[in-house]
Amino acid sequence: LHIALEGDSFNWNWELAGGYGENNSDQYESGYFNLDRVGDAVGPTHFDDEGVLQCGPSADQAIAGCVPLNVFGIPGTENQVTPEMLAYVSGDYNAFTLGKNQLKSVTFNAANSDVFDLPAGPMGVAFGLEKHWYDGAVTVDTNQLLGTSTAGISQNTDGGYDVEEAFLEVNLPLLADIPLIELLELNFATRYSDYSTYGDTTNSKITVRWTVFEDLTIRGTAGESFRAPSIPELFEGQFRNFPNATDPCADNPTPTCIASGVPAGGYDDTGLVQIPSNEGGNPDLEEETADTFTLGFVYEPSWWADTSLTVDYWDIDIDNPVTTVGVQTRLDNCAATGAFCDSIERFGPETSVQGNIIAVNDLNSNAGSIETSGIDLGWRTMLPETAFGLFTLGLEWTYLIEYDKEEADGNVLSHAGVYLDETNGYGDGLFARNRGIFSANWMMNNWSASWRSNYTSGVFEDLRPTFWSSDEYPERDGQSMLTHDIQFQYEFSDWNTRISIGADNITDEEPPFLYSAFANNTSNQYDQVGRFYYGRVTLSF
């Protein structure tokens, strides 16, 4: 809901507005197992008087209703897992999650594109005041709260914050209509923000646009930016995760390992490839800050109508990013320096598994920095109209020069063109060097069609840090991926209605196989769905 009052006073265009937005979601997941019932089903068993296998070590300790589960059963044989076995351990142990987000806002802004004249043109000014309220909540079912099923353990999320902001933007035409300078403009923008969660911040940006001549414009920006932590990052209820990781203290207990509760002789972690971790929100998070720089040009040749070429270099340095330290980083540093040992919960000497890890606390935190840069290219052209309709072509391409992440312990990981396994806290995942989209569009009367090709280059995969790799295959080059989408549309002009049908990934390409990734490929840079058909009806009012 958006309600606005607009006006024009003394050559100033202004708007006073209020808004309210809310979305709700219900998520249902099935197929989970009840952990207590699994424990009973795979526990001690006995045969009753009729020779039927029953749960429990003896008849007087039989577990009513329990069906023994043979997890080693071979399908198609007499000892296979039966529907009755599955029904007992799974049944109706499904997961229900309710989500809600709410936004309220009051804003005022005003703009004047001709405050007064400068030698190169009129000066423009815009300013505004804003107040926003953000609230969000996620409610999980009892099974997730208690951790009694394989859906995991998770707590509810509930929180919010408000922010007051003021902004000012000034556009100054500096020079015009002189040799090699058709127009030179300077734009200055600044924004003050006061967050209820962490305090205030001021960020500014300077933009320069230099139109050399009608066909060519050079542009650049230098600025500060920030990102406030989101409601989930701040207030998400803690949940249990099981990332791949190894504990150096198990086989080689250092003095800091021993001081944290590991026996002097270490402990047996044979077969342990996933370590429990407690993850979730942190209300003490601070904002991310960044310095940004861009430089590029726009070329619109007068000799080739309806065509443009843009090339932009960008460089972004992020400080204090919201992240997690990572389970593996915490374990490695505990063994090496004693850092993060207090975040590792271990079984004590009163147990038979002293030193074994109960859980690693790895909540959201501000840590390290990120330096990334690249080049964006865009090309668009419209071909001369023909008797067969109008055709347009386009290309968007990004080349990633660097993505270097400094971790909480000062270690720097170079991600560009590399896959670093994020499931064990070692890296941030997949960062392809090249990504591109080619598009071709056709329009004739009320008909239109489009073709889009999506390309993601392959990445280098270093297997040496993974727990299972061997010296024989320590590294490999992953494959690239190319998919194609197609869409047809018809416009009913009199009814303001458009009908669309299409298919994504029409050749049903599968994403490249990544040995060290969870499920062997979970990157959102690849199409994970496969061939996908859809239809859509759009009504305009």
C-alpha cells in the first residue's frame, strides 16, 4: 500500500508519502525421520515367542509399536527396508515454518532541476527525509524447536529495527560546448542514516560524466557505501548445522587443545566428517562498509543507429562484512594459537568420549574484508525493420578480475576463477571468471519472441584441503555451462493483457560436477532446475 501527496511549489516538485507492506509465507517439508524412533528401531532387538523380531533387548523391555529397522537392507531381498519400517521412523514428522515480513515508511522528497543557471547549464538539487520500520519473524514447529527429527534443531526468529535518513544530491554542469567537451557534469550525493540497532553513518558519492562528443561519454564514480545487517542476520533463531570439517586436536593435540579440554593423547575421530555447529543471528552485528570506484564509457555511434556499447571497470573494497568465521577456521586456530577455543564445546573428562566435540558456536559476526574487481560489458543493437518484423540483439558480459577474502584469522583466500568449498568454512563457494548473457528478440505486430543464452565459465577446484582427497587427484578444472531459454508472447492490446509461454534450459543441461561441493553442486551461479516450462498471463490496469 502506497499513498502519496504530490505537488509543485516555487519550481520544486515534492512528494509526501506513506507506505505499508507485508508478506507471509507457509513452508511445508516432508520426508523427515523422528530421531528417537530411529534410535529405538536400530537399537537392541529380540525375538518374541512367535519368532518375530521386536524392538528392545528383551520381552519385558519391548517397545510397543516399534518396527526394527535394518539400515543395511538390500532392495529386492527379504531383508530390504519395508514400508512398515519407514512408516514407524518417518510417519508424519514433517516440518512447518511460518514467515512474516513487514515494512512501514514515511518519506518526503523534493527536487528542482533548475535552481539557478551556471555557465554550462542549470544546477539541479534534490533532498529528502525518510523513516522506515522493518519487522520480521519466522516460527518453526515443535519438532524443529526440540530437534527431534532430521529436520534439525532451530529456534524462532523475531525482531526488527527502524532507521531515520536524510539525503542531498546536487548536479553541477561544469563545462559545455568547447572542443572535446560537449558537456562535463559533476554529481555529489550524500546520505545520513541513523539505525536503532547500531547507530548512525554518513556515506557520500561523487560521479563525473564527460560527454566528449555526441557519440562518446566517459563516466566514473568514487564513493562510500554501507549495508545494514538484515533481520535474519541480526535475529535469526539459532539452528544446528553439520558442515564438513576436521579437528586438528584429535590427532595432534597442542597445548591449546589440551587447555580446551582435549586429552593429552587426543581422541578417536575415525569416520567423523561432519561436525555439529550452532549458527544463527547476532544482535550485536555492525554495518558493512565499502569504498567503491568505477570508470567506463558509453559509445552510441551516430553511424549505427539504435546501438550502444558500454564498458565499465569496477573495484569494491568491503570492510567488516557480515559472515561466519567458519567451523574449520575456528578449529584450526584453536589448535594453532588458542583463538576461538572458547567457541568449541567438548565432552568433559567425566564422559567416555572426552575431547569429542559437542558443537562449535559459529554465529554471524563481522570479520575480515573482501576486495573484488571486474569489468562489465554491455552491447545492444536494433536491426533495420524488415517485412518479417523487428529484431534486436544484446550481450551482457562480466569478467571477474579478483575476489580476495580476508578471513577472521588474517588468512587471504583468492576466489576468482576458483571453487572453494563453503561447506567446511574454507571458502565462499564458486566465483567464475566469465559470465555472459546473449539475447535475441523479435517483434511483429502483437507477437514477440526471445532467445537467451546463459554462459558460466568453468572453475579450478583445489581438492587438497578436503578431508577425502588423495595425492593422486589434488586439483582439477571444472566444466563450463551453457544453457538456452526461449519465450513467445502475444499482446491483446484492447484488453491490456499479455500471454507468455516459454521454456528455460531447453536442452536440459546439468550443472558441472564439483567434487568438494555439498551434493556435488549447489552453486546458484549454475542452473539447478533443468528444463523448465511455464505459462504466464499478465493483466495491466
